[in-house]
Amino acid sequence: MKRTPLIAALALAGVLLAAGGFLAGRQAAHSPAPAQAASGAERKPLYWHDPMVPGPRFDKPGKSPFMDMQLVPVYADDAVEASGVKVSPTVQQNLGLRTAVVKRVDLPASFDAVGTVQFDERLNVAVQTRVAGYVEHLAVRAPMERVRQGQALATVFAPDWLAPQNEWLALQRAGVAPDIVAAARERLRALSIPESLIRQSEAAGTALARFTLSAPVGGVVAELGVRDGMAVSPGMTLFRIAGLETVWAVAEVPEAQATRLARGQPVTAALQADASQTFTGTLQEILPQVNAATRTLQARFAVANPGGRLTPGMLLRLQVVGPSRSRLVVPAEAVIRTGTRAVAIVRKGNGAFEPREVQLGADLGDHLEVLHGLAEGDQVVASGQFLIDSEARLKSVLGAMEAAPSASAAAVAHAATGVVESVAADSITISHGPVPALQWPAMTMDFGKADPKAFMDLKPGDAVRFEFREGGPLDWELVSVHKQTGGQP
């Protein structure tokens, strides 16, 4: 006996013992009715098969072409049992079997995430000076300080503005042509001298070089680049102001859920620290970069920030709402996951239980979306399904799913005629004619035997008609061999 069947049998025995009478209930459920036994009516086989190779079916008894054994009949009541596992009501009650109905519900394509608040960089404004000078007075002295639109930020002295202003004022006092005076004034504007400072200089009759930098927008001083007395140069950023009308909430979204997101989807946000404070926003962008370690993408949500209550670093609970669609769902506890596939135990109309492989979709928490394998209204086992699954493996119900490819391959056999040249314990040498299906010419070759005791009545010189298939140590293995009457084939 091989080790694998032995280990499987021992493991199954442990499961059945833990079930507490599971086999006893099953035997009672499958035993023939007294009336049928008393009548002594002969049962009619539906077909014959080889238990070791259960796929192929035969319409009459005989010797198995696969093993050195007789075909076994399968009767009508055996066929019903083979389609599932019978469990008596008493055993079902003792095991606490519980079923659930597969149903179709309308669910929105939504999910929850946690986002971190960041500045909306679209609202950032840089405050610069376009002239060389010195900071005489700094009104805002610390980063992250809130400012209003128009609020004074700093006073700058720009000595380079004195000469062009004096020239303009001198032309005015000299009474030169208005075109020349206007050209001198335009030069002041070209030097980025504020219009308000030009008017003050004209009213005072003297050149002015001190001007005040004001906040162009309201927000927070995210960057402070100067101090009192510092020299400034053209293009130097003195302040960077971040607006607070809206903020970004950046969330890590699993790769599988990111495919369900689209720009513009609405989102409801609540403070992690105070769920009573809620905000609204939209999905602005899914950043085109995947974190290889966590298999997540970053989603950027634009969230309205009335009153500036949200500041960078805060955590928000985000609920992304998508369009609703109909989904076929099953309780998550009713699905057995083996790592390579998912199986649900379905209760059939005749009371039997049948394992069925299913294809799962989205994980909806307590429920799972079913894409294939189940239909609306099916009853699935939600508790105790592992014991039924073990019994089903004993009956090769689940094993038939995995054996389907090998069974179909075993059914592909090729026929030929020839003469036996020699017979060995593990092979038979046959000189055969052409095999068109394989594009073989006539040749002499060795064919393996699945069982050393098979075809023991053959001897050299026998004309035979035989079937063979691919497999075995010699690459080609005999399935059946029949002697031909009348000498050569």
C-alpha cells in the first residue's frame, strides 16, 4: 500500500471519529428499505466502471482495460449517492449543520479607508520680491501662522528704486513734454515698483523706497524664508502660503479595490478623533504608483474644509460611495478556501450534500460575492461543512474535479494490429502496422504494462488487435489486447 492513501485514510478516520457517529448516521441513511430487501427484486445496473479509474463507463460487464480486475456495476441508488453525500437528519442535528440561502442583493461599490490630511498644493501661493533690498520689519515671524488676505507680512527697503523715482519727479518739475514724463512713469512700472508706492511718491514729491509685502490670499504660512535685516534678491521666495479652503486626504487603497475607483466619486469623511464632525469631497486622483511591499495605491481626495478645521496630519475616516449593482452573495463562513480554489457545500433537492467549486468576487465583510458556481436560491452549508467535505473526498466527489483532466486523457486511446514478438514482465514487444492518428509507420516497438500480471496468456507469434495510450515508464502503455483468429492480422 502506498503511503499517500494510508495517510489520507488515517486523517479521514480522525475526522469521522470527531464527528461523533457520522458514519453510523450515513450507513443508516444509505441502507436499503426493508420493503425492497424483502421483495428480493433484482436491481438493474446503470453501467459498469473500474473503481480505480472511475471516469470511463461501460455498457456491459467484463474485464477492466485499465487494471487486472473485473468491472464493477453501478446501480440507480448508487448513482444518486454518488452525486452527493447523504447525512441522516439525526446526525445533522447532532453535528449542528446549518444552511444559508444564496441570494442576490443590490450593494453599492463602496469601501472604507483611512486618509491623512495634507495641504492642497493647488492653493499654494509664493510671495517674492522683484528687487534687491533689505527686510526692515517682519510682521509674520513663525511658520504655520495663519494669515488673512491683505495682511502685512514684511516691510522691505529697496534702494534701487530711488534713482528712477527721482528722475521721474525731476522731469515733472522741469515741465518737459508729457510723453517723456509718461515714459519715465512706465519705466517705474517695468521695475515692478508698486502702483501704490508711485502714487505716494508723487503726492509727497520725493522718492520712496520702503514698501509693504501683503498676503495675496488667506491661509497658513507653510514656509518662512526671511528674518529681520536679511538681504533679499529678485526671485527670492520670502513666504509660501497654503490655502485652507480645501485639503487633500491621501489614503492607501488596496490594488484590488483601486480598479473600482473613478475620478469624481463622492466621499464622506469624518474625523478619526470626533466622528460627529463630517466633511464632503470627491476623488481627485489615483496616483500612478504601486507600493510593491503592501500592493496598494495612493488615492487623493479633495475635501472641503469650512472654517479651516482640518489641518495637515489629521486622520480622516473615508467612505467612498460608488454606483449600486446587483451581486450574488454567500456568507463568508460557508466557503472552504484551500489556497488554490474555493468550495461550497450545496444541499440538493434529494437531501444529499454536494461540494461545488465556486469563483469568488469582492470581499464584502461577512459575505462574499460569487461570480460562478452557485445560483440564486441554492442552500449552502454554513457550519459543519468540513465534515461533509471529508466524507465527499472519501467518495471521490471532490477528487473527480481534479481527476477530470486525467480521466479525459485516459479515454484517449489508439488502436492497431500486429504480431507479438516477445513477452516480458513489464512490457510486450509487438510488430504493428501503421497508426494514422499518430502518423506512425509500421514498426516493432515495446509497449509497457500497467500490471505485471496483465496479458499473461499472450505468447510470441500471436496475432493481436490492441489499444494503447501515452504514459508509463516506456512512454506508451497497453490498455487492451485481443487475440485475432485466422493467423496474421
